Amino acid sequence: MATDDTLDDLPLGKVTDYVDTYTPSLLQGIPRARMREPLGIVEDDLPFRGGDAWTGYELSWLNRRGRPEVAVLRAMVPARTPRILESKSFKLYLNSFSQTRFASRAEVRSTLESDLRLAVHAPVMVDVLPLDQLDSNGLGHFAGTCLDTQDLEADEYEVNPELLVTRGEVNVRESLFTHLLRSCCPVTGQPDWGSLRIQYAGPEIDHAGLLRYLISYRNHAGFHEETVERIFMDLTRRCAPTALTVDARYLRRGGLEINPFRSTQEDEPSPLRLSRQ
């Protein structure tokens, strides 16, 4: 199972073969440290809790009699793991299940847990859900104030933390969200679209400045996990909240959806699926 410290050997941006028999060596991890060091995040003293919630919509395998089975994968990679999962390698790895026989759904789940643990160097919580269970969860929406209703001018599309300012001396508690989040893959340059919720307590954050700041990620090259941690750190340093949660819901690509969640208080995001997901 490859876990190189460089991005050179990743399958991202390269022509690859699609293997359809179980091949755990396809799965690759990327060290979190390479993304956190520029942000001033110390691995042994993380300023947040949380994790990266993955949903895989293209999971299929053969049962003992050769009949295809389909399911939805959910995996929670804790923020404290030394590595993140590289998304294309994850897709290729999951595709390798498609012509492989497994005795039961439980065997598929235990196989996934074992392989993901090796890739990120820590335990990962995995569920393999039947489709009707996903349907029963339905769709939801972020609660709070939508920043997107503001009629404002924006002309900065490279990350600018100086757009973040507080106003007044009164402490507040707010839940704010936007559907305008866009960042780009640092390897392929392809856009990643999503929605973002910020819940905080502390000095009131100027809404116009916050939206302009989030729009400034439009051309930012960063993995989903790094983008959310950068937002968390900028808010922490510029606005000094007493409590903070940053929760991103990215649209799926290649049948995979990544939803990083960082918080001073909570370990996991609420089980919420937005309409665009």
C-alpha cells in the first residue's frame, strides 16, 4: 500500500488502468504534515477536533454465488490521523472490489477498515449501507444565516485572510453558511465545489468580509482537508472566537464525496446530506 511523501507517484492527473479485482496496493495516503506545516499547525498539539467524512456511492462486489451487490460506503477518517486518503487512489481501490467475491457485507466492511487503517496509519470507522438506508436519511439543509443573500462586490479570488474582520465589542453566537465555496485540486487544477458552514461564539464577524474571504478561495489550490483547516486557522487568528466549527460539504467527484469537519468542541459532523450531494 503506497504512502509516498511526495505527490509525484499519485494517480491524480495521469492515465490509469481500472483494475476490477481486489487490489489493496492501489490505496495511497498523503501526509497531513506537508499541508499543516505552512499553516502553523503542530501535529502533536492540534487546535481542533473532527475528521474527514467520506461517502462512496460506487461500491459494488460479488457475493458468494457471483451475484453483484451494491452499497454506499461511509468512512470517518479522524483529523488526528497522520495521513489523508488520496481520492483517486481511493476510487481505483474501490473499483477493484467490483469483480471480487466476498462472503458477506461484514467481510467487505472489515476489509475496508483494515486497508484504510493501513493507508492513514490509524483506525478508521467504516459503514457499508444498503441503498434503502441512505434513502431513509433523506436530504437536509444547513441551519442558520445564508451569507449568499448579500449584494456585494467581490474582486479577490486568491486567499486573503485580511478580509476577515470583527465589528463591535459584543460577543455573539452564530451559524453562517454559503454555497459559493470553490477551490481547486492542487495536482489537476480541476474545480471542487461545495457548501460551507461556520458556527462560532465570540466577537461578531463582519458578514460581508467573511463572504468575500470565502469567495477568495475560488482559485485556491488545495485538498479539501487543507482548505477547511486553512479557513479554521484564519478565523481563529483573525477573529479570536471562543468556540469554532468549520464544516464543508463538497460535491462528489468520481463517486466520492469528502466532507472535512474541524471544531473546537465536537468530534463528528451531524449526519446531513445537502441537496447538491
